[in-house]
Amino acid sequence: MDLSRMSIGLPGALDHTIVAHLAPVIESLGFRGLWLNDTPDGDALAGLEVAAIGTSTLKLGTGVIPLDRRGPNEIVGAMRGLPQERLSIGVGSGSARHPLGVVARGVRELTERSEASIVVGALGPRMRRMGAEAAGGVLFNWLTPAAAADATAELRRDARGRDVRAVLYVRTAMTEDARGALHAEADRYSSYPAYAANFERIGATAKDTTIDGSVPGELAARVAEYAPHVDEVVLRAITTEQTLGAHLEFLEKVAA
């Protein structure tokens, strides 16, 4: 899989001075895009504004904004300073009581009010179906290559000819000292009921869906397994420290 179909995912809470330094590096290495997750302590759209300043072709994405915490009005206002022709807005249900309805309404409003591509973060088949029918793409998470193949096949079927992107987030560590952080991330998500149900559904553990790039050849082999099935692989960087040096080392090892 060439780098033009691979993107880098970073924490939304990462210091903006580090994001400003990393974004041009990611672009110059030939990666497709940069995705930032949105958390209570990390505004993805504010981080992408910083990334946009120093880049010209790099795609920019959020993965994902919980619509029960940040509604369409707030998102539309926050994205006004961003180049929407390069932008993908990933949205999810968060802890909404009626997740499908919240996301469907959010996708419809954001599609009507912006030029960005609206992407639905979806674990289960019903949310994926809704994304296939109404959004510009679906953001998959915590899937093995076999599960990614099945999910994308279902996406294409449910889209009924619509042009819908399949994007996959994969937690990735590139150094031995980051392996513990990678496993801790997997264990944390395994403890959440919705994710536990996902792992039971696909017959795999959370660790089975990650990439330990500190093992020689592991990154290339795993990406090659994912490549035939999805349009874009987002390597979500797992590092021991949230520093510029740690993330530059991650990028250098991936690009190599």
C-alpha cells in the first residue's frame, strides 16, 4: 500500500506547536492525510486549523466528534477557517440515547451546511448501513484484516452504487518501548461494552487489530493485508511520550 493511501492519526490533545511541526512533515513524506481525534481536552478542529496553515495538499480529518457533546451548529462554526475541500468530518453518537437518529440528523445537517466530506464512525452494522446510505464515508475501528474485508463488502452492498469511502483506524506502535502503551490501549477499549461486543462479533481480541511495528516486517505485512479492502488506512500513532521527538521517530520508522 503506497503512502498516498495511508494517513497518520494523532491525539486531539497533542500540543498545537507539535501539530504545527508534524503536519508539513507528514505532507512532505507523501502520506494522504492527518486525522485528529476529538476529546474533551482536545479540540480536533482547532488542531486541524494549525495543521492547515503549514500544508497545501494534506487531507485533514476528525475521528470522531461525538454529536452528543458537539452538535452540528458548533461544528459548522468551528470548521469555517478550514479548507473544506481537504476536510473530512468524522462524527459519532457518543453516549446519545438514540444513536442512529442523532447521527443521521447530524450527517444530514452537516452535509447541507458544508462542503466537507462527512464520515460516520461506526462499530455496528446498523450504524454502518446508515453511513453507507447517507454519508460520504464510514470510519472503521478495531478490525482485523478479515473483519475489515467483511465490513467493506457490506458497505459497498449497502451503498448501492453511491461513492462511499472506507477508512480504517489502526492503533500502531513503532518502538519496543511503546508496546506496553499499545497493549494498555487495547485493554482499555476491551473494557467498554460496545467495543467488547465488536471484538466478540469479529471473533478477535483488541490486540489482534493493532500493529506492533517494532517487530521487523510487521507493519508492511499488516498494511498489505488491509490494503485490498479499504480506501484509506489511518495509522493511529501510539507513543510512550506525547513529544515532538517521539512522533517524529514514529513517522520516520513508518515511512522507512
